[in-house]
Amino acid sequence: MTPRYTISLLGAGNVGTHLSRLLYEAGHEVLQVYDRKPEKAREAAFAANAQAIHTLEALKEAADLYLICVKDAAIAELAAALPHRGPLLCHTSGTMERAILGIGRRSGVFYPVQTFTKGIPLRFEDTALVIEAPEEADRTLLWNLALSLRGKPWILGQDARRQVHLAAVISNNFSNHLFRLAADWLQSEGLDFALLQPLLRETVQKLKYAPPGELQTGPAVRGDREIMERQMNMLQEAPTLQAIYRLFSESIDETKKH
């Protein structure tokens, strides 16, 4: 049986709000949820039957884990201000060093390779959870925590974690921006982005069966210069999108040669 832990969450943004609910549903005790904004703390705490707090003085030491879920630039300051040093302290950043949590204390990283948006349901099963901790007992705690969330734990060092985060930015953040540009383009032409949604779902679904390099379709991989020139001309009034089209087409052409 997977152990159950007592956890306090520090930060009630997108990540903290989702994790509070997920941890509670997995059977853990979410003891407290802290956020400087009381309404945010209450919202995240309510879903986990936890106590909402908006001052660190109210933070209890009776937890197995403090999980920091704030933006990267705020992690070090928050960690330094914590009144207790007993619980294991982890952040959820894909880029920041473990050392910013403080020297001489139990610390680690629990980085979910996932996108979080408040108010939108999240399918968390099989999500990669990157774990970093110098002590074996703490790695075991984080490993068990990942399994309880039905995630897939990965023990990686700082450099590998940063590489995973960079790949996540390119594959998730950049692709979403492309979706936005496509949606804006269609809207400017009086068309609906819903036309593309089945295509995009199928594109992602196919990744279960083959690597991306084997799934590339479209005029660039076919070398169809006539269509590419026609589409480039269609983007004359959208120079940014035209430049992206050219860059991606050239990149596809280069990668198909390898």
C-alpha cells in the first residue's frame, strides 16, 4: 500500500490549486494551503478540506512535506522566510536549483512535467514527475507521492531536469502559441478555430504509436514547393506568421534529410 503523507502547500496559483485537489483525492492529508492573497488560499484549500492561511506565522510544523508552488523568482525568498525547518521542503520548478531552498536542511524537487490552468480539468495519469533529493528517504517519499498521484516518477539531476523543462517549453508552450496564431488567422478570415480541433487531437493521439519524426505530414515534408509558395503569398499581410511558416518549412526540410 502506498504511504499517505501530511502536506502543506505554499502557493495557490495554477500548480498549487491543482496539486491540492490531486493530493487530497489521492488520500493524503493536505494540512494547510498558504498564499499571500486570502481568497486564493481559500479556493485551493476548499477543494482539499485544508486550512487556508495567508501568513507564514500560521504555518504548522506538523507536516511530512512543504511543497512550494510559486513562480521561480519567488522561491528563494519564500523558503528563507519559513518559520520551521523540520519537514522536507521541495519546490516544483523545472529550472531552479534545489540549493535555493537553503543550506543544511532537507530539500528536494518535485517537478510535474504538465501544464496547469485553473478551472480546466486536468488528466494527470502517467504525468512525468521529476524527482531530485540527496537523501534516500526523501527520494522514497517523493517517489511514493508520485505513484499515489498515478504519475510516473523519474529521478533526474539538475541538468537533466532543465533539459526536460526546455523541451517542454518548445513542445508545449511554443505549440500552443502556434495554435493561437492559427486561431487569430482564421478569425481574421471569418473562420472558426473549431475546424482544426479534431486534427489537433489526432496529431497528439498518434504520438502514442510512433515518434514525431515518423509522423510528419504536409507540403514541406513532401517538398511541394508550389503549395508552399502559394501559402507564403497568402501570408503577405501577416509577416510574423509568414516568417514562422518559412522557418518551420526550412526546418522540416532539413530534418527529413537525416
